[in-house]
Amino acid sequence: MIAVVYSGSRLADWRLAERGKVIAGFKTMGINPHHNDAARIEQLLNKNNTLINYAEKIKRIYFFGAGASGENRIIVSKAFNSFFRFGKVFVGHDLKAAALATCGDHRGLVGIIGSGSNAAYYNGKKLEQNNYGLGYILADEGSANWLGRNILQDYITQTMPPDLVLKFDEKYSLDAKLILDKVYRQANPILFLSSFSEFAFENRENIYVRNLVIKGFNLLFKKYFIPLKERHDIRTVSFTGSVAFDYQELLENVAISHGFEIGTIIREPIHNLLNYYLNKNK
């Protein structure tokens, strides 16, 4: 039996499969080693009855998640190796998952625009290292986190259009003091920030929201994809993530304006990831 896991900061998507058949599919809280140590991750695993029931039968675990790069991979590996005592654990970055899900074993440019955002060149086997993944404070252009950050900023500074202010007040009971407390004093502010992408999507036809989304996508292409295109002479870019999927018409328009063409856009890579590893483990 194999387990394939794709985790953002908010949720982790799981699939358990055996002999080409899916045994179970479910979601848990997100597993991000930037925010969770090994003990906290193992505690999360021990709260899921499905995982407890199948833990000893799972022989290979493929985990991909936000923040799971460099030394942070050790944090995830430690927790998973302790829980899945009879399994071999593979830990990779969420960008590698996006690459496998959209490009398979072929080269291409790949991006994530979900809770966070990132970009890379994939040579068909591995990602080229870069300094793009700077997280929810220094980067994440165009993502749910970035949208939420800008929406809250415009709300507090009273630069949001009045009609949206009314809708925002109807949906949320927030003021500047409470917003600042949740962002600067409470744990996991990215979960709070990215939650406002729901408000953006509900008002996606509003010109303010459309312009904000376009601004984020333009920043993403200018900062990351244009340099990658020039370095590798490749124009096709594929995406995973909820924001990329929800605003794919705007994303395609922005891509074309910068001389790119869109390959594939998928909301959740877990299905393609599972198929990739089922084929590898035949």
C-alpha cells in the first residue's frame, strides 16, 4: 500500500492506494514544517483513525508540502518515520508535486498559486534551485495570502470601494485592532490572511477584485517567470492551486501579455500525483 500526500498551509490532501485501487481519500490539517515541529506533526497523524488503521500496511509514503525543503524535510521525515514504522518515506517540496502533476517526466516552467505562490524550472527530473520561495511575508505574489493581505490593507486604510466595504462588514465582524492582533500576535497568520480569498472569489466580477488579481499575476510573471523564460528559452508554463484555477481566464490573459502560453492548470495535484506513483509502483 502507498500513501500520497499533498499539503498546503491550511489543508493536507491524502490518498491511500493498493494494487492500483484507491482505498481512502481524506483531508487533514495542513502540515508545514515552518509552523509545525515533528512532535506536532506526529500528534496530528495520531488523531486520524484512517491513518491509525492503515499505518502498518503502508510501505511507501510520498509527502509533498509547502515549506518541505532543505533541513525542514528532516522535520517531516522524523514525524512520518515514527508514525509509519514499516514504510519508506519520501519528502519533497510542493513545487515538485506541481511539476510531477502537470509535467510528469517532461521539462517545463511550473508555478503554484494557491494559499501561497512559487515558481521554478523543471528539467523533467528535478527542479532548478532558486531563491523564489520567500514565504508569506516576503513573497507569495498573486496567492490567497497576497490577496487577503491586500484586501485587509485596503479595508483598514479605507481605500477599498464603498460597496465592497459594506459587503465585507456584512460578512466579517472585524476592526483594525482585531485584524492587527490576528496578524501580529496570534499563531499561523497565513491561515487568517489566506481565508479572505473567499471574499475575493465571491466578488470576482467586481472591478476592484479583478484588478487586484491581475496585479498579483503580473507581479508573479515579472519577478519570476520572465527571468526563467529568458534563462531556459521556454514559454509554456503550467500551474496548480486554487487561485490559478479559479481565475484561469485572467491568468491566461496575463501570461499571453508577457509572451507565455499556458500548458495545464489544475486545482489540486493529488489526483495526478497518485496516478504518477501508481504507475511507478506497478
